[in-house]
Amino acid sequence: MKILIYILIILGIGLIVFNASKLDLENPFLGDSGVAAIGILAAACAVLLMVILQISKKVNRKKK
């Protein structure tokens, strides 16, 4: 499970970088830039959730 969490975090960061390259800062919500902005937000949420899961597993192990 630990390796899967790390793989998902790395994939999420990769998606953030990929979508940031597609983002047009002058018109961030038009065309492909809108899709890229949504993709960045979704990948950031996924990374945040994986980090929270990782921390909760560490707390659970220390509790036992």
C-alpha cells in the first residue's frame, strides 16, 4: 500500500506539471486552458488526499 501511495503522488505531480505546460495565463479558462486548470486542481486534490492518507496510516501505526 505504501508503494502505491508513492506512485499515485508521483503520477499526480506529473499531471500537475503536464497540465501547467498546457495552461495559458492570459486566458486561463478558455479552450484547452480551462481543461488544464481543472486538471491541475484535480491532481492537486489527489496528491493532497494521498498525503493525508499517508499521514493517517503513520498515526495509526504509532497508536498501535
